[in-house]
Amino acid sequence: MFTKGRFTLCRPSCPCPPGFTLLQVVPELDTGGAEQSALDVARAVVAAGGRAIVASRGGRMVSRLEADGGEFAPLDAASKNPLTILANAWKLAALIRREKVSLVHARSRAPAFSALWAARGTGVPFVATYHGVYKAKSGLKRWYNAVMTRGDLVIANSDYTRDHVLAEHRIAPARVVTIPRGVDLDRFDPSKVAPERVELLRAAWGVPADDGKVAFLLAGRLTRIKGQLTIVEAARRLAAEGRTDFTILFAGDDQGRTEYRRELHAAIAAGGLQDTVKIVGHCDDMPAACLLSDVALLPTTVPESFGRAAVEPQAMGRPVIVSAHGGTVETVVDGVTGWLVPPGDAHAWADALRAAIDAGPDARAEMGRVAMDRACRLYRVDAMTAATLAAYEQVLEGRA
């Protein structure tokens, strides 16, 4: 049932309908929130007795999908070429018929066109998740974005996202439901991370355990909107004060954005921060990375629709410093579980970094304890997947 735009479960979980097969369509399975959610839901469907297929270009997450019992269908789903999108619609329609797919769930706009056309052509329900807040400066772009709203149900990953969908597309509120993203608390559990995992990262990243420095972690791909340059400038300001009591780690790859990576290196060198700010590359063990750090950062320059990188560290008992916009305003309590800072304001970010350092280990640990309790209550992955399966059930019943 719906309650104020959110799914309220009548029971904690339920088996899938007999013969239920889910097809999710996502551009790639490399890294990111949409991809992780696809894997989480696939695992839940398999656990509930159904089949879960993910059509995608592929990537490093395919092995995890298959290890959880999901099935991978190769598809050039990341392409925005109209001919490829049309060809993908035919391929998906054939897949739907062949595998007797019960419901199609799209998680990105370009593949949503193919998935929507295939679903309509085969008569199966279509659901889409709004994973980001897509801005439209023209009627054409608004039409392009609206493909996510043309199915049976729209899932928003935060109230912020739901409000945007309703304002932007003027669709019936009953067709848009908030299902907050979830954190896998079996994976993001401090008690389940062996010390050896943390030490492996320390050795790989060159971060001693006893150097007395506060370690800040910014996990996310190297792209301008993630705000790494804001943090470099904030670090430069602290260094100019003579502070050497902190380390900043950028964990993420550039995904082909080599020019931005060079710009980051140049900014770090210009500030004399080579020993303070480290670009450590992609990390497969984020729970260990959270424990290695003292505080997590999410300085996005554009609003995050949800901001998993703000919730996962809190689940690991780490306070966070985040940009005060978008979904992170819902997931972080200012002064209690972390700090909310104006986006792009290097002076304000320097103040926040200084406050986190000067708070001391005891105050940071207490914030981390409160953050972990709140994250575990509100953002469990099993609650997210149960609500998603309940949404599927309602869509199927509505079609019946």
C-alpha cells in the first residue's frame, strides 16, 4: 500500500508469484548506485523464488550478479544512438518472449526507450526508477527525460527525487512512489570486516595507522560534479594555515575522463599537496575503506538524488561531510551524524574539515555511533528490496 508517496509494507517480505521473471535494464554493470540497486533487487528476487535477468553492456559487477543467482544478458544498453536503441527494443522483445519475462524495470533513460517499446510490444508491465534528477532546458530534453514516467509505475529513490518528478512531469502522484535506496548491512557491518582487509588498503594506499592524521575519504568516480576540486582547494587553505594533521583520499577511477584527472593532479601539485591528497583509484572493498577513514566526504556540486556514498560510511560508524542539497539533506542530520556544507564553497568546506579534525576522536566516534544507528534503522537494503517487490506485486495485480 502507499502512504504519502512511500511504500508501506503489509508484511516484511513475500515470495514472488509463481513463474515470476524480472528483466532489469541498465546501461552498464561497472560501478554506481543504479547498478548496485539492480544487483540488490536481483538477489532479492532470486531469494524469493523468482528469476532475475539484467540486460546491460556489462562490467566488473557481472560476476557478482551471477554469483547471487542472477542472469546476465549482453546488450549495448549504454548507447544513445537511435538505431541502436531501436535494435535493442527488438532484442529485448525477443528476450521477453523467450524467457517469459513477467515485468521490465528500466534504470536509465536511453535504455528505457528500448525497454518501454519492448514491454509495450509484448504486453508486459513496465516500471522505471528515477535514480537521478534530470534537468531539462528544452521541450525536447523534457520529452527525453519523461520516458521514465511512461510506464505503470515510477520509483523515486528519495523524497527529493519524487518532488522533482511530480513538478517536472505533472503526472498523477499515485504513480510515483518513494523507495529510498538501501545499504547492504551484511556487507557494511564493521564487525564483519577483518583487520587484514583494512591493512591491505593501508599498504596499497600508503596510509599509516599511527601517523596521527585524520583521514578523509571521498569515494566516487573522478568527475567534476563529485567536487574533488572543491576539496583540493579546501585542503590548500588548511595547508596554508600550517596544518599537516589530515589526509584526503580520492577513491574512484576516471572512467575515461583523463583530462579531469590531469586537472586534479595539477591542482594538487600547485597546492603542494602531494603528500596530503592522494588519488588511490577504484576500490572494491568500500567497507574496509570506510574503516580506514575517520570521516567520509560527499562534496557534490549538483544535487545527489539519494547519495549512497553518504549513507554507507554512516552504516560503518563514520560521520560524513556532505553538500547541503538534494537527497543528502534527508540522509544526514547536521551536527548530529555529520555536517551539511554549501556546495562548491571551498572556504566553507575548509571550515568543515577543520571542525571535523578539531572535534577529536571521541566526538567523531560518538557522531559515528549515532549515524550508524540511524542508517541501520532507515536505509536497510532488505527494506528497499522488499518495498520494490511489493511494488512489482501491485503493478502485476493492477494489470490482472
